[in-house]
Amino acid sequence: MTLAHQKPSETAQTEVPEGHVRLTIDGQEVIAPKGELVIRTAERMGIVIPRFCDHPLLDPAGACRQCLVEVSMGGRPMPKPQASCTITVADGMEVKTQLTSPVADKAQKGVMELLLINHPLDCPICDKGGECPLQNQAMAHGRTDSRFVDRKRTFPKPLKISTQILLDRERCVLCQRCTRFSQQIAGDPFIDLLERGAQQQIGTSETAELEKSASHTPDGTPFQSYFSGNTIQICPVGALTSAQYRFRSRPFDLVSSPSVCEHCSSGCAERTDFRRGRIMRKLAGDDPDVNEEWICDKGRFAFRYTTARDRIRKPLVRGEDGELHEASWPEAMRLAAEALLKARDGKGIGVLTGGRLTLEDAYAYQKFARVAARTNDIDFRARAHSAEELQFLAAQVAGTTPEHVSFASLEKAPIVLCVAFEPEDEAPIVFLRLRKAARKMGTRVAFVGQWTTSSVRKTSGELLACEPGGEAAALDGIAEHAKDIVEALSAEGAVILVGERAATMPGLFAAVQRLAERTGARVAWIPRRAGERGALDAGAVPTLLPGGAPVTDAGARAALEKLWRLPEGSLPAEPGRDTAGILAAAAAGELDALVVGGVDPDDLPDPRAAREALDKVGFVLSLEMRPSAVTERADVVLPIAPTAEKAGTFRNWEGRDRPFEVTLQNTGAVPDCRVLDTLAVEMDVDLFTQTPKAARADFVRAANSVTRPAATPVEAAPEAEQAKAETNGHVKLSTWRQLIDNGSLQVEEPHLAGTARPAVLRLNEATAQRHGIVPGEPATIRTERGELSFPAEIADLPDDVVWVPSRSPVGVYEALGVGHGGLVQLSAGTAAGAESAEGPAGETGGAA
Amino acid sequence: MTQAPETVFGDDIVAKAQELKGRYPESRSALLPMLHLVQSVQGYVSREGIAFCAEQLGLTEAEVSAVATFYTMYKRRPCGEHLVSVCTNTLCAAMGGDAIYKKLSEHLGVGHEETAGEPGEPGSITLEHAECLAACDLAPVIQVNYEYFDKQTVESAVELVDKLRNGERPKPTRGAELTDFKTAELQLAGFFPEDEERFAADVDGPSAAEETLRGAALAQERGWIAPPMPEEGSRG
């Protein structure tokens, strides 16, 4: 090789940094990091090379061949045009794109013509028409006519690959973005390329042309992935569409508005598209710090609750006939204010806020509680909770920012230990990050749980199996059982993630803190609901003020009294009651009124007691969107705005603020903070939370005026020992909610509901045999309160442990009165037939 | 009363599947032989077969379906006792392969990948036209369960399938003795008779034909050798 071919250096060239190479693209010199794809380098220079299969977050495939460019190395041309999405930059490379090379241009035109041979060109009726890369590039670079005169290849259409996702195979250009996404990002390779050759097509095992023999057989598996909607969004043609959106609208008729997902605590960036005041669809927003370019199907498809027919749009007041009647705002407000004033001056008011509030609304609730109702009886935790949890949240979570633990730090962590946390069901985007970390960075992911769940499998995770309720002991003994994990946790950047289920297990938060102290690992708490983290920081808890100062801190109280222009000593100094305490007090007649915002009693550990408390308490004010068990029992119901109809901020689990503006303007719906502000005025108190903006400003001032105390150790709840109760004849219950279940924000979404994971009862083979349970056949768990039946499925749970989903569809708490870690009786058969079926087997005899 | 659903694939097949899995560093590599194993049981790849492979290898059924629908040697409809493949690639076709296929199709009353008789029953035959069977020097060729019948004519082909239908097992021109489709599939899956003699007879028959070796023999006779490779660096 000689140097003669090389171009003489035009200038005193800039030094090529270590790990970089120098090349030219279209005659322009550029320095690029080694390993970068040519298409990416060109992009950085502003040179757009057309492409379909290339996606920056997917592994290169070179499937569509649209991005062909001419390449020569050291003056020697490569014999054929190269796919710029798979070829990496090299020193001395000369690349000519379609802009400077007739060869590349002709190659690209040829590929485009080939891609269009079998494409139906049905753009006028295609969902993608108007925002379609194939359409756009055909218009920009393609021919105006086709030389193909034969019959196009067609397929029956559309093909239902799940209840939600529809496939029009004749539109497909076989770029494999959808299959690569499913395989690489989601870990759900339920779709693949079938029938390679002239009939090549995307399909599932259900759609594959296969025969079954006469015997029992499955029909194949549909595209059952929590992330399937992303394939629609990245499809560069209209081959994948959703049953929800198909034929509903044209892209150019939609108004797009950036938004934030209201479902889980990840706080994904979204784009909400609406038309004539109705949301038509949601798409993933692009936010590299949080959700990259993905969202889960719940975030994408679960929004019809806002247009549910039964949505409450006017205030309701219970009349003398015992029914709710529509009333004017002033009338409802006056009635509510009168009753609340009476209650405040009587035995008091309790405030239950649910976990779905924005930071601003949560702040308004706590200010309403402390200033208007003069109580610390406020709690956002509409789920199992404990004093230990609250201590932990105060000490370890309140006030933390993404600098503590973030999505990015999960990728950098040498190990992530998930405790009582099932990421794919509880925070799907955290799951995607963990999977990415495991796949790309070699992060170890370990789980303290009961069985090898899909989260464990798809993050190449290690399961530290323990009995439900045995998580605390497992953590304390981790040094003996899994020394290597302790060593890994001691390394820089190690993370422990703890989920909301931890609150059901006495001693677990204390054990988490001990482990963190022993190893130096950072702890993050990932609640399931979008509003929980913000509510904590806003002070919607019985023990903390906004900004995380304890209510017992006289200095902090004084600072807030000054800020809020209250008389000195007017803020209540005693820590309030938690959710359970408030409900118990209401039931016992120790409270005269409850203010309830967005709480579903079935989420609480004792739904019956909760309903009883709502029945017994003198006055119930409900702030709600749709009829619920609370509105049924409320005296006054005030309608509030769903996320799309208000502005606000969700503070995600990282402590990152995710502000959003109003998507649907002027619907007449008002946010909670404004309702509370007006109500407080009726009670002769000013909250200054008329708008989310005002509420936020007030929150920031409040948070800045108090100081958060140094972290204190968490005391294990005393019940820890009691958990080892008599287990004779019983099995232990492990349970959590699946992502797609009967949650109230998922109503009116039948296509989404169809992609829910089947509700099954999982247990190991030995336990199944002992109880005469056959896989696929029904099994029943029962307590004194009631029973639940599911088809049985074998999984690697510990002996005498069963797992069931918490609300798919029946609430476990409601049906059985126990939750995760509880004891239940297990038998074969369905609930109704179980009694007789189990008699002869002597099952009850053994359990008695 | 309920019973576990009968599985098509018994313990011996599970053991064989596990053995296949152990033969490769990446378990997914065992998929190709495992699909043959499935065919050795059912005579085709059914939905159960797909589910079985997926379960054994920790793949999804879609991933297994993708492979099973790629290769023509995986049959998606139940096959007969014998699989008769007629080469209709260029050379064989010109030498009479097309005529043979046409005649057999008429004679058996079936088309491509269709079965004359009840699939799996004795004497049933699945017919297919095949791509190149790698025996152009012996064209036109037919394979029965992948064993060669060379230099066929329309008449000899009809005679061959009639014998097969009568339950006879005509001797292939070369290679091993004729068995049936399922047995051949077990061999393709990588399971051979342990007995040396049976192995030699059933599997390892002499497969070279005189025509195949004629060129080599001529070259040896006349002392022809390939020209030397150009030395490294002396190119151009």
C-alpha cells in the first residue's frame, strides 16, 4: 500500500483523537468515533440518507437496503454499494451518498422501486398515510410511476396478532424493526419472520400455517407483550396498526401535545394526539433520560376513562331521598364547606388522597388538611402501608433527586437488587432499562422474590427465592446465602430498588436500610402509581410537611405558618393518623368527616372495613372522575379533571419533575387544587392553589423554607416475629398486581384488556401434587372470608407457596382478606365446586 | 375427573431432545435436529411439535415457527410412509425430471407435497418436486426418504412408486437401505443405530457412483493436478 492515492492534506489537519477515525462523506472531512455507523456519522453532519430498517436504539440489521451508499477505502472502491446502516466508519474511508454519487442514487432508487412492487399504495385509507416514512421517501426519492405490471402479492387482511395489534402484511417492507424491538428491547419475541422466500411475512405462532394433530394442543401464542404498541410507532409503513386507532383519524387532522403518562411512577414523556376535544391516541415521546423512545401499552392505550360515559361532570349532592343529584358548584361547595366546618369543630376531618395526584394537587390536599381542616390526618397511601414504610420514606426517599438514583444510573450500576418489586408489572420502563443494562452493559440484576418471573428471565436475573413475607430475613441472611451479591453491592454505583409491596412486610424496610448501610449501595423506592412520589414530597402524609420536614419540627411549622400567613402555633403539631388509622377512626366515630380523592377501597388491605368506615362517618366529600365505591357513599361529589384536561407535574420515582400543560383546553373540568382552593375559601381559608402554577410556586416556597433532617434509622415494625404463625395445612400467598388488570384507569379499553396476561395461580410441582392440582385445571385458595379460583400453572415457587395476581379481575384483599405473605387454604377445583370435590380427597380433614 | 393432557412426545423423545440440546454450546443450535426429531414422531411438524421444541429450548413458538417455515425439509402436513422427491431443477428437468414428476403426479393423483393414501399408513406416499438434489451426473434423479434412485425414466419411476405402495422396499441405486420417512427423520435428527454393522448397513452405505468419480479417476490416470495457488503478495 502506498500513500500516493491519499488526498494531500488540505490544511494542517486537526489531530484525530484516541479512539476516533478520519473519513470523508460527500467530500467533507469528518472525525468520528470508532465503531460509529456511517449513517449516524452522516446524520450528525446533516446528510440524510433514506432508511427504513435503521433505528438508533435497535441493533443494526441491514434489512431494507434503502440506505445504500458508495464506499471506497484508501482509494479502492468497494465492488458494490454498501448499506450505511451496518458499515462502521474507518480511517481513510470515502463515502458518497445519493447527493454526490450517481451509483448510490441509482441503487437507492432501485431499492425503492423494489419495495413498492408489492406495496399496495393504499395510502388514502392507511392509518400511516401522512406520517409514513415510505410515503415520504417515495415522494422525495422515488419514481413517479411503476414499471411493474404484474399482479401484486396480497394477503388476507388485517391479521390480528393480538387483540390490539393488527397486521396488514401486504404493506410490510420486511424491515424487521418490530421483530427486533420485540426480541431486543422488550424480550418478547412473539413475532418473527415466517415463510422466508416470496411469501415472507411477519407473524406469530398463531398465524403460522401449521396443522395441529388430534391431541390436545395449544393454538400458539399471540403477540402478548406489554410493549407491543411501540412496534406500531416504529413501523416505517402502515403494516402494524392498533384496533383502538385504526381508521379513527388522519395524522394531519390531529393536534399533538406533549404530555406525561399518568399511570406508573416512571413519568414517561408522551405525545397526546387529539381531534375535536377527544384524545385519539398517545405516542411515546423521546426522552433519553427517562423512557428513551418507548412506552408501555398501558401508557399508550389506557386513556378512554377520560371519555367514559359515566364520567362525573357536574357536582353531585345527596338528597333527602338518599340519591345523588346534580347540583351547582356554589350549592355543592356551600354544603360541603358547612359540613366540613362542623366536622372540623367537632371530632375532626380525615383526608385520603390516593396515589394518582400531581405534585400540585397533592400539595393542595395537604394544605387543605393542615390549614382548612387543621389536621395532620392525611395520607396518600391508598394501598397496604405501614409506619415502618413511612419512616423509611421520610428518611431515605423524600427530597431525593435523580442524582441519587436515576434511569441512567441503573445502566451504570454493577448490580441492581430488586426487593419486593416486579418491574415489568409495576414500572415497565424501569424494566426496559434493567433489560438494556443487562444486555448492553452486563449489569447483574438480582431479585428477592418468589419465582422466576418474566422480569427475572428477561434481565438474565438471579432469583434469591424466599417465602412471601420472608424477604426481610432473606436480606439479613444474604451475606451467607449469596456472598457474591453482597460483594457486588459493595461496589461503586450498586443500587437496591424496593417496591410498594415492601410495606406489607414488617421489618423489610429496616432490613433494606441495614443492607444499604452494610454495603454502601444506594436505595431507590419505586412506587406503582404516578402520584405517590410527588405526594410524599408535597407532604401528603401524616408525619411530614412539604419539603420533608417532620410535623413535630416546631421551627419548620413556624416557617410555614409565616409563609402561609397563619397565626403562630396554628399548624397541628401532633403526627396524624395514616390511611388505616383514619379509616378506623372514621368507623369508630372518632372523625366526623372524610375528604377522599381518587381512592378505590379494593386497593386497601381491608376493603370491607374501608367501605364500612365510609358508611359510618358523618360526612364524606368525594373528589372523583367516575362513580366509585366512594361516590356511592359520598354526601357531596365534586368532579375533577383528568390528567389530559389539566396542567401539573408528576414527580417520578427518581425525584425528577415531569411537568405537563393542558392537552384538552376549556373542557370545563377543574383540577383538584382549584376545587380545594375554592372549597377552602368557602371555609374562610386561603390556600393560594387556584391554579397548578400557583400551587407549584407555593410548594416550592414551602419546601425551601424548611430543612429536611438527616436520615434516621428505620425501626423494624414489631410484628416481625408474629409472621411465623401456624402454617399447618395452609400455604403462603404471594401476590402483586399485573400491569393490565381491572384498574379504574383502564376502563373502556377492551383491546388492551385482551392483551393482559392470563390470570393463573402459580405453584410448584410438589405442592400441586400434594393438593391434587393439575396444571391447566382450576385451583382454589380460600380463607374464612372467601375464595378465589384460577387455572393452575407450574412455576418454580418455594414449597407451599402460591402466587396469584392481586386484581385480575377480583381483588385478593376483598375476596380473601389477606395479601402478600398471608395464609390461605389450597385445593383443586373451582370455587363453587371446591367443597364437594375436596371432600372425598380428605383435604379439609388435613387442613383443619 | 381430569387427567394430564396426553402429550404426543413421550419421555424417550424428551430424553433425545435433551441429548440434542447438550450437543451444542448454544442450545438454540439444537433446533434444526430437534425439528427432525419431531418429524420422526409425527411425520410432520405440527403445532405440538413447535410447542415442544420451544419448551425444550426456551424459545418462543414464534421463533420456532420462523425456522420451521423456512426450510422445505420441515413438512407442515402429515407425510406418507414414504416421501418421494423428484428433482426438477434445470439439468434433471431437461433430462426427463419434469416428465417424471408430471407422470407421478397423474399416477398418484396428487400434487406437490400432497399424499396419496392415508398419511402415515403403509403404502402412503407424499410427492414433492425438489430443488437440486446434487446428482446432476446421474440425472434425472428421484429420492425416496432422501435415498437416491438414479437415472430414472418415467416407466421406472412409476414402477418404483407402485412397489412402494405395495409395501416393498426397493434397493436404492446407492447408499443405505430404504426405510421409511419417520426412520429417515430420526437419522437426520442425529440418532443412529449403535450397532456397528447396522450402522454400516442402514446409514453408511456407499454413496459414490461411478459417474461421480469418473473425473477424479481420469485425472489420476493422466496425472492432472490443479495449478499452484499464487503466492501471497504476488497478485497484480
